[in-house]
Amino acid sequence: MKVVRNKVREEKKAQVATRAATYDESEIAELVERAAGGNFEAFGELYSIYLDRIYRYVFYQVRDKMTAEDITEEVFIKAWNAIASCKGRGQTFSSWLYRIAHNHVIDSLRSRRRHLSIEMETADKVGGLELEAKEELEQQELLQVIGCLSQNQRQVIILKFIEGLDNCEIGQVMGKSEGAIRVLQMRALATLRRELGREK
């Protein structure tokens, strides 16, 4: 069963990677340039390229589907309103977008602490009841495992191993040095090993 879950996860990651890989850095830069000039169609293309990635990043932080959808929407609205301030265009657009998402997640978590905790839901529904059940189980297991990490450690693990960012990009998103990111990653992995060892 674990092999099947891993296969489903790999297929989903491959689909997202294939979509993002169809655009190279110069094409992203051109879309950002056009969007910064007020071209909404260009921004719509950027939206379709990055939507799943930003939603997934937000969801793994807030662990609630509706909240993740709301935050993701806010991220893209803010990105559209501020796209002219994106420096470096194609080279930094991804990090810039994750940074906006990071800030919205922090704000959401702060305000959530003042209210009752929200019930956890699963992320995207996939076709077919069997796949849906497997996806739900996989999401719950992953959320449970990374739930033992501190907020910063959880973000590093999500950005590194789920979103595939390198330490430099993660540092830009979180406003930390690459050295600090390496330390957070090592501590997070040590904590995960310890927790998984207890479960076994």
C-alpha cells in the first residue's frame, strides 16, 4: 500500500514539475515583464503555472483547505497589485511569490492563535474514490509527521522536499541566510527521525 501511495505522490509531483518545466527562466521573465506592464493575460499564465505550488505550500502550513484557498487567493491578488516591484523578474519571481505566501501564512497563524483552532481537512481531491482515499491518507500521515516540527523547521522541510527549492531560494523566502536554513533543515530531519523511530 505504501508503494502505491508513493507512486501516486510521484505522479502528482511529475505533473506539476512537467507544467513548470514547460516554461524556462526567460519565458517567466517575459511573462513577469508583461504583467508588470499591466497585461492581465500574462499574469493569468503566471497564476496557472504557480497556483498549485503556492496552494500546496500554504496548505501544509495552515492544514485547512478553505483557509489555504483563501490565503492563496490573497497571495495572487497581492502579487498582481505589486508585480511591478518584483526585482530581477524571472530569476526571482518564484522566490518573491513564496515570500508573499510566507508572510500571509505567518499573519494567518498569528490571527488563528487568537481564535479557536480550525479543523484539519485534506488538500486537493483527485479523481476516483480509491485515489481520493489514498491521497487523503497520505496527506494526513504527512501532516501528522511534520506537525511535531517548529514552524520554521516545517517551512524548510516543505519548501525543500515538497516544493523542491534550494537553500538559497528558501533563504530568500524566509528572510534567513543559507547557513541558518541548513541548521533548520538538520534539526528538522533529526526531529523527524526521532519521531518516526518512536512510531516504529
